[in-house]
Amino acid sequence: DGHSHLSAYERKRLKNITENAKFFASLKLHESAARLNQIATKRQPHGTKRSKRKKVEDETARRRSMRLLRVEPSIPVPEAPTQPGAEEYPQVPAGPVPMIPEDQLESSKQTEALLNTWMRISELRVDDTDRHTPDIERYQESLSSMVLSEENIRKVVKSRVCSVAIHPSESTILVAAGDKWGHVGLWNVSCGSEEGAHIFIPHNLQVNCMHFSPCNPAHLLSLSTDSLRCGDVTRAVFDEICRSEENFSSFDFLDGSASTAIVGQWDGDVAVVDRRTPRALPELSAHTGMKRTRTVHVHPVNKQYFLAAGLVDVCVFDVRCLKPKGNQPVSSLIGHTKSVASAYFSPVTGSRVVTVCADDKLRGQFGIVDSPERFYFPCRHNCNTGRWLSRFRAIWDPKQEHCFLVGSMAQPRQINVFQDTGKLLHSFYNLDCLSSVCSINAVHPSRSILVGGNSSGRLHVF
């Protein structure tokens, strides 16, 4: 009442200040601050011992992401191991290995049926005298007619698919796949039953490359990081052709009879192997001057030339001029700025080369060997598969000189077909059946059949 000369607003403000002051006084903050100051400034007695730290082994380890640490995932003592280990799969010895599935101690009726089918279709000769390259319109129509169904999807090997091969038979679809643990899976797609697929273990390490012999499809040649073998179905055995110390990367045949082959090695060397010699050693080993040799491919017409792809190098060499050191390429391909995953000649004339590079570009180059003028096109394509997927390899369709196929990271998951000008012709996909990336693909040499392999060991047959 002693403030009657003040306005209503000032009296209300003064009342709030008074009430707030009473509230803070009731908290006795000055006493608490003094107590905290006393505790902070109090000196510790000299006799006080420090508390002992826990031992490192007693402390609970902090969980860290294996993906960020770039470490392969491992599960200690699993009840049902998802990946094979040294205890589960003993080392494959050198020399011949019997063609018996890994889950059987001896041949069964299902295995005999598969091998008999392979032997029977290999005796039939494929007539390619009237074969010619179709025009683009007819080719697109044939691509559009190819479909994927659930019965044409099968887990053929146990781990990531690293190589695929298709038997050239025109009556039966027989496919082979190699994975990162040295397994080779055979699948009779035409059989249509669960007994149509079997897994064999002819290698210890990753199967990088596979081919049915062009002159004798009863032979399946497979190359792992440490050995090159020939699966002979007539004798039911995997013969050893050549052995290395974890250095092989890829191979291709140097002649139509498939008796000699050029083998690429991870350290940049190449080797010439003759299957007719009894020793498991190469006839010649030569350094290309490249730091890596990821893929090698022989020219389809001039067999003396082969293509080698490494880090940023893609070079053409003449096998007749190879020597242990100081080799010079006949020609080099330009434009690559990062690691090259693959390089292959076109199937009919060999005048074109398609490459896959880690700079997210596909490149088609022309006039590599037999033309003084050359040009190339770059095509944008997401090639960033990471370490958990096999790297993309662009492969030519054997039936079409101007078109090639490559896996894709796009959604929905698909396999793309490009023309040699960089134009996208067709995309293979199926929203219900295909939900994974097919990094490794193979095309039948005469039929409209495409096989795509993913990182879980499954094959998809269009």
C-alpha cells in the first residue's frame, strides 16, 4: 500500500521481484556454493592410494563395426556354419581329383544321371556354318522374349559366384559356376528337379575363370588362384594342368583345339600353358610390364594376339614375341583413370574391345589391331560393387558382334544390354524373382539364354 503512486503494471512487477527473491532465499544457494567450493579446494591426504585399474582382459570390449574396419565377418563356433573353413573343407591335393560331389563319399544315381547327360550332349556336334549376326531389330525382339521364372533360379554353389560357363549344347541347358571357396557347381537346368545340381571341390581357392572346351565340351576347364584344372566327364576326374602359388587370375585358349592357353597372373605376368605336356608347369612365363593382369582374352581371328587388362593398363600383346622380360605391347587402350576389371574382344571380328573401369565408365574401343584409325565411346555406368560383390565384367554376346551385357547396381535389380555405341538396348529384370545383383554373367553361343550369378551362389537363367 506504500506504492499507491505507482501504476498497476509497476506494482505487479514489484510484486514479482519480491516473490522471486523470497523463493531464491529459501533455496540457500549461497550455502551450497560455499560447500562446493570447500570440497573442490580440499587437498587429498598423501596416504590415499589410487584405485587400481582393471586389467585389460577384465574390461568388456566395446563393439565395433566389422564393415567399417574392413574385416571379413566371422562367427565363432557356429552350429551351422555359413562359410566353409579349413576344418570343414580339407585342402585339395595336387594331381587328379575324382569327380564326386562334396556331400557324397561315392557316386550316386543322381550324380551319374548328371554326368551321363553332360557326356551325351557333348557328343553332339553343333552346326554353325549358317550362323550369322542378326540385325539389331531382330536381336532386340529375341532379348524381349527371354524371361526368368522361379524354377530357373537355383543355389548352385555355396558362396559368391566368381565365374560362370554354359555348355554349347542346343538341346539341354547345362551351366557351371565357380565360387570364392574353390567349389564348382554343375546344374542341369533342363532337368527341372532338385537332383539336377551338384557341387564338386576341385580347387582350394577362388575359381576366377571357367570355359567349356570349344572342340570337346566334355572338358570343363576351371582356373582358381592356385591351379588350372580340366574336368573330364568321360573319365569322371578333374585333371591338374598347371599349378601356381596363389597367382593365377584368368585364362583363354590360344587355338581352336584348346590344347594351349594363355594364363594371366596377378603380379602382371602371363604364362603359356600346353595341355599336351605331362608336367604341371608353363611352357613360358613373361612379364608384361603391367602391375596387374586381371583378365586375358585371345583375338577371335588372329589368335597370336591377346588382350591383357590390369590396373589402368589395357594392352594387346603378340604371343609370338613374348620373352621373360622387356615385352612391349602391340597396342594400348586409352582413357582409363582407375582400376580396370575386364577387357574383351568382340566375338566375330575382334575389331572392338569393351572394358569395365572403376571410374564408373564402360568403354568401347574400335580399330585396336587391324586399323590405323581408332575411336572409343565412354558410357556412364555405376561399377561401384564394393568388396562384398564380384566386380562387373562386360561380356560380348557371341551371337551379336555389336552388343555386350553387364551387371547393374540400379533398382530394380537388372542386367543391361548395350550397343557398341553406348546405347542401352534392353534390361533383363523380374520384380518377383530377381532381387540381387548379378555381377557375373554368361550367354549361350547359339541360343537365347542368359545366366547371371550373384554373391550368394545363386544362378538366374533367362
